[in-house]
Amino acid sequence: MQRKKECVAMLLAGGQGSRLFALTSNIAKPAVAFGAKYRIIDFPLSNCINSGIDTVGVLTQYQPLVLNEYIGNGQPWDLDRAFGGVHILSPYQGKARSTWYEGTANAIYQNMHFMKMYNPDYVLILSGDHIYKMDYAAMLQAHIDKGADCTIAAIDVPLSEASRFGILNTNPDGSIYQFEEKPKVPKSTLASMGIYIFTAEKLFKYLEEDDANPNSSKDFGKDVLPAMLAAGEKMFSYLFEGYWKDVGTIASLWQANMDLLGDPPAFDVNDKSWKIHSRNPLAPPAYVGEGGIVKNSMVALGSEIYGTVEHSVLGSNVVVEKGAVVKDAVVLANSVIRAGATVSYSIIDENVTVGKNAVIGVEKNPKAEIVVLGRNIAVGDGVKVLSGQKNEKNILA
């Protein structure tokens, strides 16, 4: 008898993330560092193992090397399994054709053989660029209880933002009668989170039909979900009421990092009942030297603080030299802020050196834009990089 898994998760992690500018010029968006010691992909992977789902396919395409190395054999997330576990799934050459993933639905279609290896009853589709904690097992149980063919996780959003999302129009019992992709005039504020549970048999059927349709854009929201609705399949919404942040823009990524601060924080990564797993670097404890000041901040292992850090998030092995000030900022791993420098309202990527007395960003205010410095660059002594500058080419030492 073939061994099987009740539910297999497919994690879409191949996006370019162009709205994150320099942060994703060399790495995929899910590999971007977050919250001092995490990467964005840690959150859906941790949700999977905390929900009892131990078979995950991670679909990569754009700049996958950092992400592949980070995931490795899945051990930090308890996903190093003999049957199941985490698997990196990249586009490959087949007998009939060889193509990049053409859309979200096509990416899943190209990996049907992986899903069928585990003979699942259900398939969970996830995005790799959201920050949240969610029990997928509860959503799966709701799907089963309602006898659904597809269940879509949804969150209530302000009406002013509803046009940015796929919107679910539902009946009182939660059944979906219409799915509108980014409507100009939304009829409801129930936004799709890009998290779907399908009964496997139905998913495979509609993916095959979608692949055979030359007019399809190969996308779940634009093609597969509307096709299922038109055919009268049983589709339900699943309301999620916790913290959820799409970190696809510089502003949302910065805000999500700031949401980790405060007492209590808007989003708690130290919740012992729902551990967020990550692959942490080997490093000594963070050190605050004589004269160093740290206020309302997260500072990862290996960092050394001799200046002032306030309302900021610092990754591992960051050095803030004497007289330097970091405020309202995110500074990622292995970066150095030299003596006398000021970093405000900014995101500093990995392996960046900010020179002595340099000024990065301005005080946070309604008119200011977040400054972004890409990885592996050096800012010269005394150089100023002010509000909204995202191109690192003119700031090298």
C-alpha cells in the first residue's frame, strides 16, 4: 500500500520582489532578512511544522542560491524527514517542454509529480513573502467539515485598501459566490491572503485544464479560482483575525520590523506557544560596550554596540561604533556603522559599511521616505544619503 500524507504544502518562493529594490537585487524576496535573526520564509515554514504539516515543496525561480543554502535539509524547522520534509523545487527541463514558471498556477502544475508522490487528500498553497502566525490545521479542519473543494484564507482590510487585493464576496455561511482580482470598486473588504487549501483531486483537475487553455495567464486568482466558481465547485472563505503583513514594499517591510518592538509588540516573535524557527548563525551573545545605549530595540547575537541604538532592529554581528546613532532603522547582518555616523528611518542590507560621520536617512516624518542601502556596499566618510534614495550606485566610498 502506498504511503501517503493527508496534506502537502506548496510554498511559492520564486518571486523577484522588485518593489523591495536593492534588497532583492541578488536574492529572492523570501530570503530577505527580517526581525534581527529571521528570514521572511521562516514564518510560513514555521507555521507548517507548528500545524503538523511536515511535507513542504518550496518553489524557487528568481535568484535562489541564498534561499536554497538557507533552507538546506530543513533541520532548523524539523523538516528533515525520511518521508516528506522540505524539498526545493526549481523549474526543470521535461520531455515535452522546458519553461520558467509562467504564473502561480503553472508553478504548481509543473510540480504535480511531487505532490502525487505523497498521494495527499489535500494541498495547501502558500506565499513565501508574508509575516504572520497561523494554524493551518484549523483551516484544514474547517475545509473538511464543510466538504469544500477549495478554502481561501481571508482577512478583513480597510475599504481604502481593498482594491490592492483579490476580494472574496461571500454568503452568510462563508461560501464564495464571486472572486474579484483587485477590483476598482470592491463589494466587500474580505481580502484573499494568497493561502488556499484544495481537495487534491479537484486541484489536479483544474490545473490540467488551465494548462491546456492557451488563453489563460496561469494564475490562481485570475484563472483557476474563477474557473472553479463558474463550474459550481464548493468554495469557502476562512477568516483570519491575527497579525498579517504583506512585506512586498519597503514601507511594509520597515513597519513589520518596527511592529516587533514595544511593550507589548504588535507581533510577538517570542511566543513560546508558536515558535518561529530559523537557521541562526554561530555567534557570541550581543555586547553593549562602555557608553553604549540600547533603547526599545532588538539586537541579534554577535552584535557590538558602543554607540546609541533606539527603536531599531539589528541583525547578527552588527557593529555600532562609538558616537554612532541608529534610530528607527533596520540594520541587517554583518554591517558596520562607523563612529559618528547617523542612521535614521532606513533599511541597511547585509554586509554594508557606513563611513565615519556619514548621514543615512532623515528623522521619521510624514514626508520622509525610507532610505535603502543594498548589500555589500560601503558608504564613504561624511557622505549623506537622504530621504527616499534607493539607488546605491552614487554612494560608494
